[in-house]
Amino acid sequence: MSAWLNDETTLRTGTAPAAHGGVDLFTLLRDRAETRADDRAAQVTASGAAWLAGAAPYPRGTLAQWEARPCAPGVLPCGSSFDVVSVPALFGRRMLEHLWAAGPGSGPVATHRGRMLLFASPGTAQRLPSLLAWEEWGTGSADDFAGHQGALPPVLCHGTGDAVTVPPLTGGTDAGGPRWVVAPDTRNPWLPGPDVLLWACVRVSRSATPSTTGNSIFPPADAGANVYDVTRRR
């Protein structure tokens, strides 16, 4: 991560209004973190916003755009700060269940257009497809997976040369828009590599049914709740 913005500056930007007439982004993120303690897993912090902006060619310009439109989704390039692995939403939720219940946890995770986007370490997009091929991974569709537990859904890998839509830093979007499931909250988030994501894919594909143990992160009463144990995040 570049040193264009240090931690002290990040938390003191609220001392003056934004020059372009937008909101003071970092103060807003800090205040939301203090008042929304019940949903911290899905809340971007000031440090997390700085990490995201660092993926852009011009971080300062990206932050300025976000300050002007804090409730709008953004587009960031992959390959430098992170790669992104995209899977159907249902399969992705089961991957997260295994990652948090029996694995090392996850990095930032978002949903968009019926798919789950798992932020991974740079280079994952290049290595994961060959690892999946070694495991004789199928090329089924999302509809196939929804209708048949044994079907293997398509895993899309986005790396150098690709870009992804990221959810807004603040506010919400419509039901079909991108949103954070596990939001970035640090300047140096731990990101799973291809070996960890391969493990999660294989674990889900070998599971006959979704986990019903007490360790499940999706309680039966509210399967969409964000109840990840963020204290385990690296």
C-alpha cells in the first residue's frame, strides 16, 4: 500500500469541509463505525477505504470521487492490491460458511448481480483455474447448481487487466446492487490465496447439504444475516 495518506491524516480530515463540496468521507466512515457497532462486518472503515483507493492508479482522485458520491458503487482494477474470485451467490455463501467455521476466515467479500465476489491475494486469478482443473472441476452453470447439489458452478477469476464493481462505501443500494458482506476494515487485510479458495470450493462440492451444525455462520432463523466473527479476521 502506498504511503500517500497516513493513518493520522485519515482520521483528521473532518477538520475542514471537502474542497469539492462533497462529504468528509473519512469522518463519515469513522462516525458510522462508532454508531453501527451491531453490523461492523459490513461497514467499511476509513482504513478500509484507503486500502481500496490504493488499488486505483490515482488514489487521491478515487477518494475525491467517493467523497463527491459516497453512496455510489465504484470500479477498481484487479491485479495489484487484490484479485477477485466470483462464484454464484449460494455457492459463495457455503464457501464462506466453511472458511469461517473450519478455515482461516476470509478477506473482504461483496455480492453483485447474483454472484459473490471474494477478494483474494494478487496472482490468485492466474493460479486458481489450473488448480481447479487439476481437481477436475466442472463447467456447470449457476442454474445447474441451484437445482442439483452435486453440480459444480462456474468459478470466474479476475486478475491483471480486469476490473470489478465494488459496493458503495456508505449508504445502501437497491436490492440488485452491490453490497458488502465482509467489508474492508484495515490497510493491510489478509487475503486468501488460491490454495485456500480451492480448499473451500472442494469442501462445498463434497458437502451433501449445507452445514447445520452449531458452528454455522448462517442461523436458520435468518439465513441472510451478517454474523461473521470479525475478531478472527487477520
